[in-house]
Amino acid sequence: MNPVKREEIIDYRAYEEQRAEVRRQMMDIKEARRVHVGKYLTFLFETHDTVRYQILEMMRAEQIVKEADIRHEIDTYNELLGGSGELGCTLLIEIDDPARRQSLLREWLDLPRHAYVKTQSGKKIYAKFDRRQIGEDRLSSVQYLKFDTGGDVPIAVGCDLPGLEEEAALTDTQRQALAQDLETSSC
């Protein structure tokens, strides 16, 4: 997938003027790429547009103006994008109760090894994950994953961690969005 370039990032004050419209567009783009798996897991497949949006939002929230800091944000968020035949994804582990969250993030330390997408043939493609998001004794509630599908469009997303086995079939809209993303990534 094409990385976000510096010239695509506008000053946070100029972004503020466009923010309402950009947010409206992003919600549609994200909705087609958001997959809830069971009670706790939400997979959000990233695109050039979602990454650009995250950079703009971070610049706005932090009021970033230094060129080196802007480039750092671009480089950091571009890491979320998949390469050719690959889907980049943010996995959100959503547990409302703070005490339960701490306990489960320790218990589920191995979760990234069990996240997968399933292809039409039934093949499970397990995630490559960012080891920086995993501590020695607990998992971060936000994980950055990549699924190297070789360009095959997934039909389901799931997790087979014992005690957390769940799978969600993708809707037609979701499959079409991911097919478009995979097509873009192979250009």
C-alpha cells in the first residue's frame, strides 16, 4: 500500500477547518474495514486514508509543528500499512473493567500468535505482529498486525487462542473493501 507522503500532511490549524468533513469520510472508510470478533476483539484494517487521518489527528491533538516531529509521525504510522499482498491491521482489545483488563492482558499474552484471517479455501493466515507491543508479562490493548494473504481476499477474521476462540465472517462490503486494499497494495 502506498505510504503517506509529507506533502499530504497539512498544518493542524488548516486541518481543523476541514476536520468535520474528513472525519465523516473516515467513518465510512473505517466502518467497511472494522471487524468485531467476539466480545473483546476489534480488527481495523488500515489504508492510506486511515493512516493519513491518524497522522492528522495526532498532529492536531499534540499541536505538532516541528518538521522532525511531523516526519516521525508519518514514519511511525506508515508502519501500519501492509506491503504487496498484505493487509495491515490494528487490533483493539476492548475490556471496559480496568481490573479485568489488566488480568486478561496478562492471561492473553500469546494472543497475537493466534489472530488470523481465513481465505476462501479455508486456509488460516496468522498475523505477523509488532513485538514492541508485548511486554514481558502483559500485552498492550492495541496491537499492530499484518496478514500476508498473497493477495487472497479474506472471508473471515478470527482468533484461536484457547478460551478466546471466535471467528467472524466478513460481510460483502468488508470483503470488497479488503479486495480493493489488496489491489492497491500490489500496484
